[in-house]
Amino acid sequence: MMTLSPSALTQVADYFKVLSELSRLQVLCSLKSGSKNVTEIMEETGLGQANVSKHLKILAQAGIVSRTPQGVSVYYEIVEPFIFDLCELVGDRLSLRLQEQSQQLKQLESLRRNKNVSAGRL
């Protein structure tokens, strides 16, 4: 990353901005199992038609999904399947961080209890 120019880093930042929206991630998760039209994505995500269409447009402009007209419908599919590897990597890291924080809280609680017990014995 250090060898990337500021303009390249801007593109990386813009790519992550596209992925930073919960509804877009829901749409992407819906498409993980294969191509779908807007109605199918709406049924899986519970999002409204205008919302799904807006997010699909953004994802298509970013080159993350492609659109293929088929009859009266348009089907969308993932172009960049590594997105799921990236999300899994981030999810694993967040899970590890939460486990570490939980362990630290348990240690603090144990110290607090021990301090209260010691103070009560005096």
C-alpha cells in the first residue's frame, strides 16, 4: 500500500466506501448464491425496490456487480467474488478483537471482585 500514489489510494478509499453501507452488503450477500433480479433480492433482504435498485446501481458503477437483461428482467451477479474473502477476513479480525476485549473485561471483573473481597476481610 505504501507504494501506491495518492490517486490510487483515493480509488482504494472509494472502493471501500462502496462496501461501507449495510444495505449494499446485504445485496451482495443475496447475490453470493448466484445471479438474481431486483424482486428476488428484495425478497431475500427485506429492502424496498427503490433502495435495492439504488444500491445495485452503485455496485454496478463500482464494477462489483454486473447486470444482464433477460426478457423483461435484469439479473445482477457478482463480478468480484473476492469481496466475500475480504468480508470474511474483516469479520474474523473483528471476532478476534471482540474475544480479546471480552477476556480483558473478565480479567478486570475478576480483579475488581478480588479487591472487594480483600477489602471486606479487613
